[in-house]
Amino acid sequence: MALTSMPNQPAKGWKTLAPLPDPIGYAGMVAGVLDGRLVVTGGTQWSHPLWLKGTRKFNDEIFVLDSIEGSWCRARAHLTEPCGHFATATTADAIYFAGGTDPKGCRTAVYELRAAGDDYVFRRLPDLPKPTGYAAGAIASGRFFVLGGVADPASTSPSREVWSLDLKKPDAGWTRETDLPGLGLLVSSGGSDGDSLFVFGGMTFVEGKPVPSTTAYRMDQPGGSWERLPDIPEPRVGINSPCPVLADGAIWLVGGYATVWPGAQRDHPGFAAETFRYQPSTRTWSHGPSLPNVGAGDRDAPGDAGPVPPIGAPVVVWKNHVIVIGGEVRISTRTPAVIAWPLTP
């Protein structure tokens, strides 16, 4: 589709914050703001890239950042078990994450994470009805939504199912919502303006082959039907999530990729620097600031200091900045880089 006339913006406005306190970094983390601090946990990294027969490690540590100029510290608390790649969303005082993956496969567990003085506590919520990894998450109308995903990490049959949990009455369990239109999706990205629910991009499969998606959908209220929105200007898989909503109501799609790399894993060119913004009030797309890209580092290392465009990174609005934390920057290569885009006061 045609974009509005807003030109593609350069990457020079990004700030580089202190890197995560792990030299490799993680993808598939969750993040949010608790008691004014930026808090991240979970995720995965590789000991070596896949072509060097590396093994995957799941994270259970919690990392905390007090200020834009500060350095990360490790919290005393840990996840109940190492895991990552959840459906996730946040409120003003809690981080919610559901499903995901661990060394055994996809998970059903659902948690709420809150601050408790100088530390953090987890509350177990009702399990998802079935194991679900690589799903999108969002909170709309007081309900935590989990959209799509797969029951097995190796699956080529992603789900169309949408489930929601009333955060005021979580013991009532999960409610089946209207299925996503079309084919099932994994690694799509969710967003919400508080009331309406949005889902963007992701990967589907046609005759067993992966097909990056341009789709965008909106549900106005729980129990409602899905509305097809104008397509994303190009396919986007693994958009860093949840998609932040800006002061003018625009929803910002940061990162992802448009095509499946057909070449050798070691030669992977990296992911998309171009970003897009969707304005619900006008149903139009525009370009956002491009992500910073200093170029690939050592291609045989499991981590890249960056900054280079990531996928699978959590995005948080904090202290008048949009923060993108870590992520995957090439196949099985992570980054500890943390970047921030200043918002206009």
C-alpha cells in the first residue's frame, strides 16, 4: 500500500544505553516498568552459533535499570525456572507473561511479576488451555490476550486461537475469543490503545513453507470480531514487542524482517532497520526512525555488541523514551545492546 508522505527518518536520533550485564545478550525476554525501574527477565541465548554446534541457554535472571544514564544490576529474585519467548504485556505496576518455551518445549504457565520493596515477586495465574510459544500478547479492556503461536517449537501449523484472561478476576480462567482471520500466526506482535486490540505481521505457513505476513487486524472489544486493517507496507516477522503506542495514538512497529533468508546461516545479512507507524485515526502508515546499524561484528561469536537491528526484543516506554532491549540480530546471534528513542515532551 502507499505510505503517507512522511520520509524515512535517519537512525541518528537513537541513544545507546548501558548494555545488559551479559556479554552475549538475550532474545525473547519480557520487560516493563516496576516502581519506576526498567525490569527485564527470561529469554534465550546460544553458547555458539548454530553452524558451530552451539547449545541454547534459557535465562532465569532479572536485570534492573534505575535511570537512563545508569548501569544494570541483577535482582535477588529469579524466575521460577529458565524460559523465554512468551506472550507478554504490561500494566502500570505489573508485567504479565504467558506460555513461552523452555528446554522441554512450549509451556502453559502464566505469571504476574510485581515489585516488592527492593526485590520482585511472581504470582502464578491460571495456566493457558494448551502449551503455547511464540505468541503475541496485549492488554485491552482489562484483559490479557494471547494470540496465535505454536504448541511445539518445531511446528509449521501455527494457531489462529485467541484467549483472554480478566486481570481483575483471573481465577475465572481463560476465555476463548474470536479466532484470528485467515491462517494461523506465530511471532506476530500485539498492541493496544487501552480498549482496542491490534495484531501485526508474523509468520504463517503455506504447504509447509514459511510465508512472512503483511496483515494487520483490530478487535474493538473482547468478544468482538476482527477488522482487517490496511496491510503493513512490507511483511514483518518478529516485530519487537509489545508495539508501543505514542502520544498521538500512532502504533510503532520496531524491527522484524520481511523475507526468509535462503543462504548459509553464517552469511545472514541481519534484520530490517526500517520501522513503521500505524495511525488508527486515519488508517494510514508512515515511516518511523530507522534503527541504528554499526554493521555485523564477529560472525562466529554468539553475541554482537551492536547496535544492529534486532528482532525478538521487548519494547518499553520509560522516562520519555522508547527502549528496545537486546534481541536476536542474526540467526542464533544475540545482542546485549539497549537503545532508546527520545519522545517529544
